[in-house]
Amino acid sequence: MSGKPSGRPKGEQHHIGLLNGFAAYGMWGLVPLFWPLLKPAGAAEILAHRMVWSLAFVLVALLVVRRWAWIGELLRQPRKLGLVAIAAGFITVNWGVYIWAVNSGHVVEASLGYFINPLVTIAIGVLLLKERLRPAQWAAVGVGLAAVIVLTVGYGQPPWISLCLAFSFATYGLVKKKVNLGGIESLAAETAIQFLPALGYLLWLGAHGEATFAQEGVGHATLLASTGVVTALPLVCFGAAAIRVPLSTLGLLQYLAPVFQFLLGILYFHESMPPARWAGFALVWLALVLLTTDAWRTSRRGRAAAAAAAVLRDEAATARTNPVDTVEA
């Protein structure tokens, strides 16, 4: 699954990590092709099935890897359990809005939500965590805000779908950071909280004759059940990538998903792109270029400083080990 890397060479580990990263973000990027297959089920029914079957999938995964100790630890920490419940609430909103957006013909607007997500994450860091931004980060946030204004003028209203997806996922990420659980464990805890309300809703639909699971044939039922795999498999690949490649690489790979979604929206779903929308997206992409360039430069300077510090430590250690040679030199 997403456990620690084996004793393979570092280069091979990096290669495996890249493949898993491409797989994770590729699957997230292509998932708009999947949700329309679940019609005539509505977004709420699809969401409920996603919660129920995701829990089933991760329980099987945990059974395979025999990773259960974290459950007792979590149950003994009410504050942490409360944060998991909050995370479950935000990811429920995110999943629900995304499924509805795709099946309602708003794939491009949904992709915008994940393009602006890094900018929203930075804004939350400033507002809630009192983080200090570098000039390039301020510039990126400013350009991102200008993009939202341009899109608001173009749409005649704020891009609510994009903003809801970006803010719900950014807040979800913030809460998950505080919870500090592994990918599979976190998904298991969140879907366990979601399970009873989701199952109750599905039973209610069935009692009112509105559930499609048993009415549209075996193929439809199988597709609804596979929502658990569609949810959990990219997360497993992401976990395998996260422990094998640098965060800077993951930061670049994350843009694959919205790029794929954007291209699907235009080329496959044939959604319109009026000039105002192109202008808004261009500003968002400019903000992301500023953000990525700044992150790369900062990471490069950090590595250089770490290397210089390591050289100084080695020299100091050599001087302590060979004091006579140092004096004679």
C-alpha cells in the first residue's frame, strides 16, 4: 500500500514515486469521465454510495496491511476525533459539489476550483495561522483575486462552484494537517463518520422507491459500488508517492488533475469558453507560475544553505578530531 519504501536503490524509489504520483493525479484528473456513468442516480445518491463503499474498500485495505493500532489511539483523543469529524464534513461538501458540478455540465468551473486551491491555502495560512508571505506569494494571491473578479464579471456572479471546491478542500487540508493521520487511516476514520448518515439516506431512498441501485441493473449497481475504489485507489497511489518524491515535485504534479479536468471540459464535454473566462483562467495560471517559481527558488536556496551547513559541520568535526593537524596547518 503506502507504507515505507523497501530497500531498493534511491533512484528506483524516486521512479516508483513518480509513477505513483502520475497515477494519483491522473486518476483525479480523469474522474469527470466516471461520474456521468452513474446516471440516472443523482448527485446525493452517488455521494452516499461513495461514502459507504469507500469505507468498505479501506477496511479491506486495513485488513490486508493489518494496521489497526491507530483506532484505539484515535478513540482516546476526543479533540482529534472531533477534528476528524470536521474534516469529514468538509470533504463531504467537496465531494458533493464536485459530483453535482460534473454531472450538471460545469467541469471547467470545477477544474478552476483546484487551480485556485493553492492560492486559497495560502490565504487561509495568512488569515488563520498568521503566516508571513514572501513578495512573490503576495503577488500570486493578488493576481488570483484579480482572476476571481474578472470571472465574476464574465459570469455575472462569483464562480461559486470553484470557490466552494477550493475553500472546502483547502480547509479540509488544514484540518487533516492537524489530525496527522496516514492516508488510508484518515480516509477510514472520515468515511466511518460518514457511513451511518449515508447508509440511512440510501435506505430512505429505497423505502421511497427512489434508489437506483437495485432498479437499473447489475451494471449500474456495480458502478455505484466501484465508487469506493475510485475514491481510495488514487489516495493509495498518492501515499506511495508522498514518501518517495520531494514535496516540490508533488507540488508540480498536483496541477495535472485540474489540467486534465480543464481539457476534458473543453474537448470532451464541449463546454463554452467565452473571452472573459479565458482571461480569468490566464490570470489564475499566471498566479500559479509566480507561486511555483517562488517555491522552486526557495527550495533551491534551502538546499544550498543545507549543503553549506553540512560542509561547515564536517569541517568542524574534522577540526575536533585532528586538533594537531589543524594547528600545524
